[in-house]
Amino acid sequence: MFIRLISCTHKTRIIDVVYNASNSELVRTKTLVKNCIVLVDSLPFRQWYEAHYASPMGCKKGAKL
């Protein structure tokens, strides 16, 4: 079985630093370091998905818009 992976990259905003394994002080001060988990703005990826697949994200198949 072959699964085709699609990758897309877009410039986006970093909203928040959510987790850092080394030090919780870095989360409080929102310091970006290697291997920290961040929350990003999903709008560019949502727009690309809706344009590429011609279906809105987050809606069930039978739901009306």
C-alpha cells in the first residue's frame, strides 16, 4: 500500500509557546528554543487546503454551509 504525502510550507505567525521540556521559565517568557512546542496560526494552511481540495475544513460530509 502506497500513501502519497503532500507537504506545504507557508509563512505564518507563532502565537504562543506551549511547552518546553527543559525549563518552564522559558514557557512563561515565551522564549523560542530548539524542541519547544509552539502554537501557530492555521489560516494559511486552511486556505491552502480549501483551495487544493475544494472542500471546507472542519465540516462533516453531509452538512450544509
